[in-house]
Amino acid sequence: MPTPGNGGPTAKFGPARNWFRSSRSAVACRLQRNLVEIPHHNGGTTVKTQWALFAGATILMLTISAYAHHPFAAEYDWTKPVTLTGAVSKIEWTNPHAYLHVDAKDDRGQMKQWTLEMGSPSALTRAGWTRNTVKMGDQVTVEGWLSKSKDDRANVKSIKLADGRELSGGSSIVDIRQAKNKPISN
């Protein structure tokens, strides 16, 4: 059995070799302790936990985004076209949809404040709109489709302004030409 004095493995390097072995073990133990124990002692998180939180937040945001931008058929009935003429009472130029509020009569002749959903501000801008295209009090004629659940809501197909211009409402339904008051068929 070699010993430090008889030419064994530690004879060449002496006590330094033993120090290297022990310090290497100590470093490995410290690294292992840092990976396993320290997050539990100082409130930190591991990389796996951080990735799981990131993945969960991403899925949540995508779900909310998909829910927020609903398909046309989920809320509006393309078999129920509506034409409204009235005064603009408010416009909301917001994402994901702009809203136009118009005081107009319903099919029974009753005055209502209609909430009319349009496309996004970027879609409206591409269609020729600006924030100042319509103002409160402007007279407009709106063509659109009624809501399935609320009798004072509609999705805008087009808006005819007092100066004669007609602008798209940026609706999410495909622009299909149809005969007046006839439902679109596939």
C-alpha cells in the first residue's frame, strides 16, 4: 500500500493532491446545494419553475386573446340585416373593436341608443377612416347585422355619412354583395 513517504500517488504531489480532491468534492457539494437547497431557503425559483410559469402565462394570454376576438357568427346573425338612420352620440376608437353609438329608431319606431361594433382601428384606417371621420351629432345611415342576444346591438357593414361618402365598417364577416333585405346564402 503506497503511503506519502514510499512513492505512492500522493508522494509526487504531496498534500496538494489531497487538497484538490477534497476541494473538488466541496465545490460539487456546494453546487448541488445551490441547485437544490438555496431556492427553498431564499425564496428563489428554479429554472423549471420559471419555464412553467412562462408557459402558463403564455397560454393564458393566447386564450384571452382568442376569446376577446370572437368570430362574427358567435355574436351576430347574418340573416337579420338592419338599416339605421340617426345621430352619432359617441364613438369609441379602441382595440380590438371600435364602437359607434347612434340614437336611432328600431323596427317598432322606438328611439334607442344603438351600440354598433366595427372593426379594429387599424382596419378602419385602411378603409379610409380617421378618428375625426364622424363626430357627435353627425347624421349617419348604418347598414349591418343584428346581435343574436341584444336588441340594441349590431355589427356594422357600412356607414353612409351626411356628405354622401360610404365607408366600410371593417366587419369581420366577408363583404358579400346582397339584394336589399335578403339574407346572404351560402
